[in-house]
Amino acid sequence: CLAHLELGNISQEDFNEIKKKAQFDVSRIDEIEAEVHHDVIAFLTSVAEFVGPSSRFIHLGLTSSDVVDTAFSLLIRDAGIILLKDIDTLIDALKTKAEEYKYTLIMGRTHGVHAEPTTVGLKFTVWVAELQRNKDRLEKAIHTCSVGKISGAVGSYAQLPPEVEAIVCKELNLDVSPASTQTLQRDRHAEFITTLAIIGGTLEKMATEIRALQKTEFNEILEPFSSKQKGSSAMPHKKNPILCERITGLSRVLRGYSQTALENMALWHERDISHSGAERVIFPDATGFLNYMFHLMTRVIKGMKINEDKMKDNIRRSQHVFFSQQILLALCNKGMLREDAYRIVQRNAHAAFDENTLFEEKIKEDPQVLERISTEELNALFVFDAYTKHVDTIFNRVYATDPFTKKND
């Protein structure tokens, strides 16, 4: 109506009357909708009963989706802004933990098997970097959905000029959709929901790692467990990672919603409403679930227990065979063919683990190794500095504008 007033399509008197009297009654809307089976018509009829004759200008030249889709864009934007704040809160919590445990060694595992040590700080920093990418994705998806559409029944502006759309979108701080049918195109909405699913996948990845590290055999990182909490109705000793398991389950739901959003893209001709009922479920659910998942994960990160002694114990359990690459490269640098060096190191590493003997002791008994590398040189290779010497470099990449960088400098 404001746009029509500016363009001279309705009078100031009619505009003032609409602005003064416009109201609606939900019970009346429900009553009307039960008869007409059209939600927007029911709404407009209720408003018209309050406004009177000037109500004829309220929906002038519009189709329902001009109202509903443009309003939907505002809802998506508002929900997205909340989720962006949730990402920032989680990143801040992870940054704090990453700095606290920057050089704390933990056994790195590939294929579930001991590989080489890394640090707890680096593990958390990998998550921060991924969340930063997710923030970029979400900002782009919000921008993609921040468009309005006031183009009429099939998007041709047959009953109202594009100037109305321009004024409305400017007033709502939305971009104008450059081309539309009766609806905004659902690739925009699919981008938003699939982005939420990707973010959920990141939270599930974090949750899965914490669940794995909380196994009794590992006992390295545990989600918070309050003094009055109970883990099992049958077994009083249990401390189960229920928060991380909840995140994992909800992430699966988000991925299912992304499939629905992708299927909503293909509508008949200029529109049908096969997408509508699905969107009324997946959008409030997906945004609400992800908000909840962020709160759960932030709670986990802030309250988690880091068992450093157990991390050291698990590193020792490998009999230090993870130094194998150090010895392999040293032998190569001394002129030995890589294939020969690999065979020698592998044989000693496997024997050390099987015999429950430290790898450094086993390797020093091999004459083929001692021919190339002295005992003193070997001793210098069995140090943990290699696994922490570039931590600062990685932190500086991820936290380029963060106080951690200034501290390191």
C-alpha cells in the first residue's frame, strides 16, 4: 500500500484508513479458512472486516505468493542471523579450548589405528576452520534467500508495475528477484537447507569424535556429566555421551530435510503447491534443530573433561612405533633406498609392538640401521618436538585476526 501511495495508485485518505484500522482476528481467520480453504484469502477477509471499503487496495494486483514468499524470505533471514550468532559462540568456545590445549599431545589415529601424535589444540582448530567455512556458506545462503517478489500471478507484472516491487523490497531491505514465476524459485531455499545440513554434518563430525574419544578404552575427552546426572537405569556406573549422540541423530534429520528441499525445486509450470506443505515442516524444524544443536555442542565444548594423563598413557601404549617415519626418512637421507629402509623400519616397528618393547630400543639393535645412523643420532630422532613445531603456523593461519596470533608473535 505504501508503494501504491508513492506511485499515486491509491489516495492518502485510503492509505491512512488502512494504516489506522488494519487488524486481524485469528479465530475469525480459522473460521473463514474452514470454508474457503485458502489461508491468505481468509487473512485478507479478516483484515477487510476491520478496515472497511479501503481494504480493496490492500491486495491490489497481488497474488498470494507475492505476500507469502516475500515474508518467507524475511523469516529465513531472521532465522539465519540467529544461526550465524550460534556459529560465532561455538567458534569462541573452541578458540578458548584450542589455546588452552595448544601443545597438549594426543594420539592421532587414521583408520582407527595409532598414526602419529597431534595436539588437542590442532584437533579443535581444524573444527574452527570448518565452522568458519560454514559461516561463509550460511552468509551466502542468507543473501541468496534475501529477495522479494511482487510480480503477480505468473511473474509478468501484468496487473502492477515493477516499481511497486522495487519500493516494497527497498522498504523491507530485500533484493528484487530479477525473474520469478508465481513464486520465488526454490533453488534459493534448497541452498539454505542444504547449507544447514552441511553445518549439521560438521557438528555431527565433532560429536562423533568426542563420542569415540569418550570410549572407556580411550577415556581422553569426555562430554560434561553433572554430579546428579544418571547415565543408565540399570547400570549406575555409566557415563554416556548423550549430548553428542543427540547431535548425531538430529544431523541425520537435517540431511533428510535437504533431500526434501532439493525435491521442492521442480514445480509444475509457473507453480504448484507441492513444496508448500513440506516447507512448513522443514524450515522451522531445520532452523530450530540446528539452533538447539549449536547450544548442545557449545555446552559440550565449554564443559568437556580433557584427560591429559590418559592421553599420555595411550601414546605410551603404542611403544613409540609412531616414530617410524622419522627413522625411515633418516635412513633415506643417509643414502638407503626407500624400499629397503621401509622394510627395515616396518619389521622393527611391528616387532616392538608385538613384543611390548619400545621402538627406540628395538631399532637400536638392528645392525643395518646402526651402519647408517649412530646411537646418538637415533636418540635425537626420538623426540616429540616434530609434532608441535608447526602448531603456531597453523594457528596463525586460522586465527589470523585473533588475540592468539598476537600472543604468539
